[in-house]
Amino acid sequence: DSLEQANSYISENITGNILVLGHNPWLKFKVYDKNNVFESVSPDIEVFLNGQDRIINRELNRILYDPNSNEAKCIVKNYEINAIFVADKLPGRWYTKGQESTYYNDLELFQKFHASDYMKLSKEFHDGPVDLRVYETNPKLISLGCSNKR
């Protein structure tokens, strides 16, 4: 089962800050016990967050729009994110055919992640209906692309 394998891999191999893009009900407590986990939520849920949490969530979600932008690199650097955990079909989303669909946008996102210079695909899990991926970040490459300070 890819979900169990992903949880075991993260809890055994990843240390530090992890960003979970989108609400992800699959991570287990053993991952949270060992790591500091940032779990971003969608904009329609974000409105229920308090002011500072809303600002942080909005910043973290900017990585979804363009993971290779200078802004995304700075966000990863500022929050000291060591790994990003994503799935090819993010939970709670409606999938239709065509370029305007959420599924198409998710696939485009993974192509951008694969092309990133500061993220390395650490592990992928394909056993089950959802493909899960863990990307590790490279602080040296992030620093080269990010000039702002927090």
C-alpha cells in the first residue's frame, strides 16, 4: 500500500520541516512526531484561519502556482522546508477531462516539480489509486535563487 510505504519512508528518512501541499489525511502521527509538518489548505478553507495562519498558508500555497519562481524558492528558504510531500491526485478535488481540469493542473505541477533545480525527487510510491511523491530541497540551490531575508 503506497500510503503506508510513504509514511514509513518519511518517518525513517526525512528530518526537519515538511510541507504537505493540500490537506492530506494520509500522513500518520509517526511523521508528525518526528518532523515539523506544514499542512496547507485550499483557499476556500483558508478563510476560516486566523490572520497569521492565513498569511502563512497563502505563502505556502504560492509554491503550487510556480514552484520554480524566485518567490517560491524564498518561501521554501524562509520556512526552512526540507521536503515537500504531494500526490498526483490531491484529495478533495474534482477531476474532469481537458486542460482546464484540476487533474490536468496537477499533472502540470508535477512536470514543474520534476524540472526544478532545487528539488530532487526522493521517492515515489505507486501501489494504489494515488501516486505519492516526496521531494527533498537543496538549501544551496535555494540560496542562489533567493535574495530576500525574513
